[in-house]
Amino acid sequence: MTFFESLLVLLFAAVVLLQVARRLRLPYPAMLAAAGVAIAFIPGVPNIPLAPETALAIFIAPVIVDAAYDFPLGAARRLFSPLLVFAVLAVLLTAGVVAWLGHSWLGIPVAAALTLGAIVAPPDAAAATAVLSSTSIPRSTETVLKGESLFNDATALLVYSTALSLVPHAGAPSGMHWSTTLRVLLAAPGGIALGYAGALLMRRIHPFVKDTLGGNLLQFCTAYLVWIFASRLQLSAVLCVVTFAMVLARTPELIHRNTRMRVQSFAVWSAVVFALNVFAFLLMGMQVRNILGRLNGAALSHALHFAALVVAAVVMIRFAVVITFNRLNTWLRRSQGKPQRASLRQAVLVGWCGMRGFVTLATAFALPQQFPQRDTLVLAAFSVVLVTLVLQGMTLGPMIRMLGLDETDSAADQMKLARQHLAHIGRNTLQSRDDPESDSLRFLYGLQLSGEVTTVGQPTLERYRLYDLIAVRAERKALEKMREDADLSPDLYLKLQEELDWRELTLLPQEDRLIEEG
């Protein structure tokens, strides 16, 4: 088969696996990991050549942008301490312990061992989200899990790029020279400054491509362009893209952009990120097949023993950090007369949500071919992903129910209260208008407040549609405020935003003109 034919077959297999995972209520990343293992043992599957330095940009840049847009910034301010501990301290501690294992067990240079530590350190929120989609957990727990994903990726990737630059034969001379030291010190602030400047420039360009298909395409182009530009300047591409995306995500013109284009953009980004996940797992499976062919019996046994040590270290360190932080934080808050923020049961759940996934695969694949003991390190990284996705991912749902943290009924109540709050905003926006159309809308909002309907029905008359659109825009502003004040979990926010989007899509195509005239 040709490269294109092989890719089509693999993508088709991924679609089938996704349907199997959905029907069996299994996390789809675990199914992709199984597919990667299967690829490793299927003869005749062609290799797909991809330069390591290109792979990192292709896989990581759009995923970071997507995560930055979904990042709950308001909630992060309130949960700064756990996010700092889980996304920075836990990642650094994991990277350090794995680096010690690599240096002492394999005898590789410290910088090379630290590179492996950075590869396996960041948990993958997408894997946890795939499992949690069928349940509902406490809002603070969900916020921490989704909020840490962006920062732990950034922390791990920053350590990864720094350590990689210090590895002999991996793109830099041996040792820490003054020029290398200066470059490392300037990489982080320089990347942040470049990302901020790029976001300001995009704010100027955005009005020219606003609400067009070209605007959606430009989002992908700029994500890759910012990454490549930072890499060429030897700045932190990770921090550059994170800063770029977070500044853009808080741009009012993007938050309140055309509803139809926002729905399209959300669908496109979701599909692209999923396709990249599929591609990463399948490529890793091909790599593992080649590695198994190169390693002999004794070398393979040694590599698998090392992989088992790394897996155990990764799982235990996160669990220990989360439980220790929870107990210390609870003791401190009780001594100050404050209620605890998270129970021990919540800490156990967060500690078990340590599945590794996309970032670990992408960074392992991006290791240079001449990297010290590359085959052993890649095999260890894939083992961490496979074991954590299967062991933790498959048991996460039962653990939630065993710990009594399934709040599906509570989530329904939260959704009802949020809808009623938005209905109040919509009805109050129309209080100053006195005509049959606004009276009808106020009546429908009253039905929504009473619980007889969930959302206001579809409008038919032009003025009726105009008033409904005005009310929807007011509800949308209130929803954004609820998000910034952390009154909603990220999942409920997206559901309510989707409801408002579909309501707005029922309005006239000339909606912007009608608002200006109103």
C-alpha cells in the first residue's frame, strides 16, 4: 500500500475503535493504545517517515492552542495552590526521579535521563476527560484536572527542550557553556514576550478575516507559525504558544464572534486534535515494532525491566504528591478555621487520574535518532502510556462510584440553576420593551424559569427574533461572567454555550444588522 492508502486504513480503524469504545463505555485513548500495540505486531504495515523536529511542532502546537482556549482562567486563580503543586512540583519531581532511574539503571548522561523524565512526567487530561464524560464529579476536582493539563504540559515541555539541548549528539555540544546558559535563561521570558506580541498582532489582523473560513484556517497557520518562529529564535516555543493562545482566547472579539463560525471552529479543532491523537498512537506502534526487531533477548529484557520501574515511579509519585498536598492543605485550613477544599476521596481520585497520553507519545517520537539508548527510552515511554491508560483509565469509572463521587444528579441540578440564571438575565433584558413580541418572549422565559421548558423556543417573527437575539447576547455575557467567577465547571460551561449557540443559529442571517438597528 502507498503512504496515503495506509493512512486511510489506519484512520478508518480508529473510527471503528472509537465506536467500540463509545458502546462499551471505555476511554478511547485506551483503545488507541491497544491499536498501537496491534500495529507493532502486524507484518507488512509500512513505516511513515517523519522528521523528529517536525513531529514535535505538528503534534504539540495545535494541542496546546486547543487546551489554552478551554483553560478555566477564573477558576485557576481560586485553585492556584493545587494547580501549582500538581502541574509544576509533581511534574518536576517525577522528571527528577525518572532521571535518577535512567542515570543509575542505564548509565546514560543526566541530561538524557532528564529528557526521559520530562517525556513521561505530564498526565494527559484528554484521557481523564474521556472517562469522566460518562460521569459527573465534584466541580473543583474537574476544574483541577482540566486546569492542570495546560500547565503540566508547558512545564514538562520546557524541561524537555532544555534537557534535550544539553544532551551530547542531540543537537548541542556536551556541557553547559556560557552561551548555552544564556540561551536557556532567555528562552522562557523571550518565548512569553514573543507569544504576547504575536497575539497583539493577531488582534489587529482578526477583523479582516473575522467570521470567514479563512479565519479558521488562519488559526492553524498561526499556531504552527508562532511555534516555528520561536524555535528559529531559540526561544521557548511551548511558552510562546501558550501565551499566544491564552491572550487570544481572552480577546472580546473572539469570545463574541459569529455563532456559526464558532460552532464550525469548535468542530474542526476537535476533529483535528482527535486525528493527531490517532496518528501519534499509530506512529508510536510502528516505532515499537522497529525497536522490538532491533533489541535481542537480553537487551529487551533489560529494557522491559527498566520500563516497569519507570511506570511504577510515575504512578506512585503522583499519588504521593496529591495525597500529601491534600492532607497538608486540610491541616492548614483547619488550623485557620477554614473549611477544607477537597476531601481525601477527591484526592485519591485526582491521584489516580495520572494517565499519560498524547504529549508523552509526541515527545518520545521527537527524540533524535542518535539519542543515547533511544530505543530503550521510547519503549519505556510507550509502556508508561499503555499501562496507565489501561490500568488507570479502565478502573477510573468504578473508582468514582466506589468513592461516592459520582454527582450526575447534582450536575443536572447545577445545569437547571444555571439555565434559570441565564433566563433571568434574558427576561430582564427585555423589561424595557412594551410590545406583543417582547411580551411573548418574557412569557417563554417565565416558562423556562418554572421548569416547564429547558430553553426558549424558536422565534418566527422578525422583531421577535431581534428581541430573542438581544436576550441571547445578554445571556452569553452572563455565562462568560459565571465562567470567570468559577460558578460553573468547564463541562457545564461548554454545554450551556452550545445551547446558546444553537439558539442563536435559529435567528436571521442578517443578525448583526438587526442588532445594530435595534
